[in-house]
Amino acid sequence: MTTYTGGCQCGAIRFRVSGDLKDSSICHCRMCQKAFGAYYAPLVSVRGADFEWTRGERKSFRSSNFVERGFCGDCGTPLTYEAPDGMAIAAGAFDDPSAFPPVVQFGIEGKIGFVDHLHELPGHRTEEDAQAAPFLLELVSYQHPNHETQAWPPKELG
């Protein structure tokens, strides 16, 4: 059985999932766009898997009469989509989101036309923008690392 871990950006909330996670999707509906502050929401269903919160408690917002959305109250990271048919976790909240390629799209009535062409845009590595934004060369991330930690933040960040 495969175990996956993840959490929010600041590390206040962490989770662990054990099981086969094969139901990964993208939702283009307007509610998901707003909940994620993005063009679409990448989600991974944890139905049938062993799921547990290992650190902290999420806050939630009832976005409809059936759906509740969980997020970190400290850093705002979107974490869950919770409906009567089960819970899905934000793909980007996993420590390795590349493990969950989407297999289906939902809410395509809300799909923004240019989304299909994002891969055609020019791409640049972060450090390539250092001339326009020199602070990038001295950037120190306070984001929780992509692995489990005993405590967070470390004393030097706290």
C-alpha cells in the first residue's frame, strides 16, 4: 500500500493518505476557480483510502448546500473539497503532486478558453527573472518542506 503525505504552505496542517489514489481530476467550475484563486482546481479523491490529519485543524467554508471546502486558517492554502460522495484533496497540497496526473475534467462549462494553450506560452526558470527582480537571488523560503517534520516552523524561523 502506498503512503502519500502533504500539507499546507506554512506547515500548520499536515496529512497522510495510504491507499491507491487513481481518481485525480481538474474542475473548471466557477466555485472551484474562486476557491483556488486559479483558472481551475486540481483535486485527488481519497475515497476508499486511509486518510488522517497528522498536524493542525483546517478551517472550512460551506460553498454550497452540499460542499464544504477546507483550507489552512494561517496561510490560506486550499486543502479539501468535501461532498456527500467523499473528500478530495488539493493536488498541490501533496508533497509530490506529480504523482497525480489528472484523468478527467469536470465543470467544463466554466473552462476558460486560453487554458488549453497555456503550454504554448514561453517558459522561464525563476532565476532568469533576476535582472528585473534582483531579490529573487536572495530569496529564502519559509514554506514547509515537501516531507514530514517533527515540528514546524524551526526555531530560526519562528
